[in-house]
Amino acid sequence: MGEEGTSPLLKEEHNPGCPGCAYDRRKNLLRGMPYKEFLYVWMISLTAALPISSLFPFLYFMIRDLNVAKRTEDIGFYAGFVGASFMLGRCLTSTAWGIMADRIGRKPVVVFGIFSVVVFNTLFGLSVSYWMAIATRFLLGALNGLLGPIKAYAIEVCRPEHEALALSLVSTAWGIGLIIGPALGGYLAMPAENFPNVFSPDSLFGRFPYFLPCLCTSAFAAAVLISCIWMPETLHKHKGSENENQSIEGLEAHLIDPEEKVEESGSLNTKKSLFKNWPLMSSIIVYCIFSFHDMAYTEVFSLWAESDKKYGGLSLSSEDVGQVLAVTGASLLVYQLFLYPRINKILGPINSSRIAAILCIPILFAYPYMTYLSEPGLSIILNIASVIKNNLAVTIITGTFILQNNAVPQDQRGAANGLSMTGMSFFKAVAPAGAGIVFSWAQKRQHGFFFPGDQMVFFLLNVIELLGFILTFKPFLAVLEQYNRN
């Protein structure tokens, strides 16, 4: 069973000096799971996810302190563009990083991506102006090409029977990072105010109140960067190998000019262009719609929870928001490791995604009415709603992720994941900016006739959720026969 995942080329010969061949020899001898390589997959995926949304719990206060917003109601407007800059940068470079990883190797791209996290995430915490914050977030996204290569790496380090676990490690670490990151941001921002006995106002963390959460994330990334010295390379590098060159050129051809390249090489005639692979493209589009919704929700949740009750918010502190997200992150770990695999086995990725999308709608409708609650009922209800909403969101994203990776053969996964990351990053770049603008507008219409105030924000989030739900059905979503049987 283990040999079925290897290509005919690898069965016939192992080229000396090729790191991919050297690792394949080790993999063929290993009967158990590659725990060390799985640990790399987990840590690198977590490193990629932590900086993405760690700023949202303190972004409201950061924009306020940078004195760029003239009115309190305008803070959401400016916050949206800071949140969007990371995804805009990643949108512009994800495909290029995927192709580069197929050319020079997974390890160099991963190492450079982690190094960029260390540098630019640290600089973001030291931002002294609005434009410095935008520039550092943009460069952090543009130079962070981790997720696409690590998805391909996760498949390549294990035998076929362990591929499902490898993919779940990526999605689990990613989901947890998107929750733990904001929790760190909420707990550690403004330490001179929250922990005056430890941090003085004149210290570095007093002068830069949002540096500590960024420094902690960067320190973790630095530790992962050092550990990557011992990370094995899995890309095959056969000097002078015609077949290997055709394989690399073929991956680029699927993204650039597939018809011309197929005509040139008979060995690629059996490969379908990624853009003509509708099971892949339809699953990517559904993935992008739900990613847009999740990113908009992440931004709105923190802005709404921290805004004043007179504007329809909850008047919570960044520490309060961090506590909610920490509870959510712990629940996410339990859910992904113990509950989701059973749910997916029974319902399949499509049905589980549909059910999760439908259940999200009434939960989001209930959010604006929490402003009428008082403690301790508010904290209990808010934590329950956040736990359920985020676990449902991870159910949807993991389901679409499974569909994408099973819609292409293994030698196209690097390019397919790069294409998926480009599309998803574009939608996630638009989401925070759009959410910030809508949130700022909604807070100015507290007495509107149709969904006044923040009710309009959560109504629009539900519209996007409903659109994603509709797109999970035929004729739009094309899936493999094995999922149709579910």
C-alpha cells in the first residue's frame, strides 16, 4: 500500500545527491508515522497562522492611539485597511511562492517565510504611524509564502495511509493559530496598563503598547526557524533529468498557458489544466466565499465587542476579548482532534459543511442582542456563541480543503494550493477593509429603519454565509463520486 503513492520514476531509481530521493528511501523503510516531520508541519502551519489575526483584539485601540481617525465612529474604517494589507500582499505573491517551492525546494521557501515573520511582525509591533503599520503588514503577507509549500510538504513526508492525518494537521494548526493569535493579542496588548506592577509606562512595552504580543509571536517563529535547520527536503532535484524538467514546467503551464504546453509535451496530455478542472475550481470558489466570511467575522467580532454600548457594542477590553478567544481556541483543539474526524466520517466533507453553514446563521443573528445582557450572563453567552461559531467555521473550511486536495493528482498539489491561496488571499484582503467600512457606517445609523446599527453588520455576514451554503450544491459544486455517495 505504501508503494502505491510513489511514482514509477522513484520505483526504478534513486538519484544520488537528490534530497527527494534520499527522503523517499527513508520513507519506504519507515512503517510508522513520521512524527518529527509531522511536528515540523504543525509548527510551521502555526507560525503561518499566528500573525494573521493576532492584531484584531488591539487594532481598535492601536488605530485610536495612532490618531488617524478624527471620530470614534471612523476607527473601524481605518482598521479595515490595516487588516486587509496582509492579505493583499499574500494575494500578489502566493502563486509565485508555490512555483518557487516546486523549483528550488520546500525548505528554502519555508525558511525565508518564517524569517519574514520574525522581522516584519516585530516591526509591526513597533509601528509609530498608520502607514508604517500598513507597510509592515503588507510586507509580512507578501514575503510569507508558507502555507502553500507546507501543504505539499505534509503530503510528501508520509506514506499514503497517513496523508489524511497530515492534511488534518495543517488545517488544525491553522485553525488554532487563527484563534490563539488573537488571544495572545488580547492578553498581552497594553501591558503597562494591564500589568502595571510588571511593566512601567516608561519601559519599552509602555512606549510601544502593542509590541509585546508581536514579540511573543516573533519569538516563537524564531524558535521554529532555528529548528528548520534539521528539516529534511522532499523536492526531487535530478540534474539533467528531462522528466523532472517537464514536471516542473508542467506545473507552471497549468497556471500560465496550459494548452500550449500540453501540445509540446506528450507526457502531459493526461493532465488537466487547473483552470479547466471544475471540481478544483468550484471548491476553491466555495473556499474563498467562506474564507471571506470568516475574515470579515474575525474583524467585526473584535471591533464590535470593544466598541461602546451606546454604539451597540459590548464595551469589553482587549483582555476580555482575548479570554473569549482563548476559550474558543481550547475548544477548537478538542473539536478538531476528537469530534471532527468522526463527523466527517459519518457525514462527509460536503454535508458537514452544509449543516455547519446553516447553523451559523441563527447564531450570527443573535449577536447584536447580546448588548442588552449584563454580567455574568453576557460572558457565558458570548463564550458559548464564539465556541460554536468558530468550530462550525472550521468544519466548513476543513471540508472545502479536503475537496480541493482530492480534486488534483499529487504532482499538481503545489500549484493547486498556490492558486487556492491566491484566490483566498484576495478575498481575505477585501474582507477586513469591507468589514471595517460597513462597521463604521453601521455605527452611524443607530436609529435606522432596516436592521439599525450593528444588526446590519451581522445581517450582511449572514448573506455571505447563505451564498456559500447555496454554492455547495449542484450544479455549481462538482465533486468526486466518493463524496456524492455521502
